[in-house]
Amino acid sequence: QITLKESGPTLVKPTQTLTLTCTFSGFSLSTSGVGVGWIRQPPGKALEWLALIYWDDDKRYSPSLKSRLTITKDTSKNQVVLTMTNMDPVDTATYYCAHSGPFFDIWGQGTMVTVSS
Amino acid sequence: EIVMTQSPATLSVSPGERATLSCRASQSVSSNLAWYQQKPGQAPRLLIYGASTRATGIPARFSGSGSGTEFTLTISSLQSEDFAVYYCQQYNNLITFGQGTRLEIK
């Protein structure tokens, strides 16, 4: 059974860097074809894809946010980490990680992040 | 960047009736198209991938069709649990989501 869970701060200040961790079980990120992605959703708005990392360390980013995002993996810990720099109130959203191949078949529960001073 | 446009924004349908949701890509995405269902307070749930393949455990009343730039999600006989927001997603060139269609009870 595949599960994923997001963790990180619930509140960050403008200009700070957000670091989110996705801890997963039930699959290995060293298996060919497997990926983990991050998606966010501002309150009442649509889903927005952020980043994706594959088993071979291939990394893909949303063009509009690429300069602010870094995605990394720790295969031994079954974790994927997303960092987003220079946070702004418009980045307030629920952040999800999801198992990818490259559609997202299993999602975490999401973690709400508020950006406010 | 490929833009995904869903229509209508809101669809009102009675239980037991058929619902047809549309998704258009700004350029061809071949069959690299997925559909998701999202209920309030929940994470999205994968319904369809490859434009027409149902995900594990998805009832047969959900079907997807299309290729290239035009796609359709059809729910053949709406059940109460089907009223939700639906998103399409292309994965042919990076990843983009549509803005969603809210399916509400008429």
C-alpha cells in the first residue's frame, strides 16, 4: 500500500524560504519509472503543479516558479524535499505530494501553509 | 507552456443523468491526459489516465475519451457521491492542470 505524507511549517513569513518534506512508503524512488511530484492549491482555487523528481534524479519544474524551487530526494529515507524561496502571501496554499508516473495516482493528505507577517 | 481549458466552469445535473465535461489543450498532448475528482477537504483522486484508462477501483460509469487537443470525461449515471470538482491534467510536456469544472446537483 502506497502512502505519502507532507510535513513542514504551517506559517512562514514573507521573504522566507519554505521547506516541505514528503515521507512515503510502499514504493522505492530507485525503481525505474517512479517519480514524486509536488502540487499546490490556494484556498478555493485550482491545482497548480510545482515540481517532479524521478527515480534517476531527473528533475522537472513549473516554468513560472522554476527560479524559486528546488526538489531533492533521499532514497534511503524515502523522502522528497521541496524548497521554495522568497515566499509571498500569494503562496498561501495546501501543498500536496503525490506518487507519479507521471500522472498522480496516489496523493498525500496535503499540508496547509500560510504566508503572513 | 501548455494551457488546459475546462468547460463549463460549473455544470448542474440531476442524479441519474449523464454528465459530460470537456477539456481542451492549447497544443496536442497526444493521449497524455488524466482526470481527477476532488471533494471538499480532500486530496484529488485519480480517475482516468492515458485519456481513457480507468484507474484502479474507479467505477465503470466514469469514462474518458479524446486525443490531441480535445478530451471528454463522461459520467453515465450520476450518483450522489459524484458531485465534486473535476480537473484535467496533461503530462505530455511537463505538467499542467485545467482550472476545474464544478459538478453540482440540479
